[in-house]
Amino acid sequence: MGEGIEYRMQAAAERSLTFADFIKQVKTKRYTYAYLTRLCLYVTLGITKSEVANAVANPYLHVLGFSDQGQAYLSQIKKTVTLPLIVKVDQDLKAGMLKLDYRAGKLYQMFTPVEQDLKHAPIRRLSRK
């Protein structure tokens, strides 16, 4: 954060009752709504520049769901794909490679009734025969 945006955000937070109102008060020609929303997410999750750099430097593929055809495809490519292919999240992944993703998922869980990551297996669509 820089260029005084943090002071503008602090003042808007004191005057606003809703997030939408807060963002409108912080918005200027210089900053887009998307940028300001991302910035708020980074602040809420306590994301550092080094965490962002690490996430960019270490990409992975996280499978959220698949069909029978998709399962066959995953089996076919899992030995040749160059990025880590994650189907199930365990404690080691949660504390390591997926640390940032896990924190974001837990925040999202606060706004939805859906349990995130560790207790949520990939969605499997059964084929109709």
C-alpha cells in the first residue's frame, strides 16, 4: 500500500456503514474498484508481498471437480503435467503450498455455508448411462 491510500481507507472506514459505501468513498480516478477490493482482501488476510511473490513463483493445479471423462483425462496427464496436481488437501498442503489459498477459503466460508478445503472433496459428476 502506498501513496496515502491507507489514510483514505482509514477515514472512509470510520464514515461507512457498508462495504459498498466504504469502497465508493475510497474510489478515485487512480484506483479501480477491482484494485481496491483486492487491496481490502490482502489487508483482511494479512497477505504480504513475499507471499504473493511465492504464490506466483510456485503455481499449482487444484482440481475442484471432475466427471468420469475428466477422471480419465487426469489419470492420463498426471505423470506428464509439469505443475503439482492437487486433488485432495491435507494438513501438509494446508500449512505449506496452499497456505494462502486456505486462508482465503476460510474467509469465503464465513460468508457461505460451505465448508472449505480439508473437509471438501472434489465434486464428482456421475455420467448418465
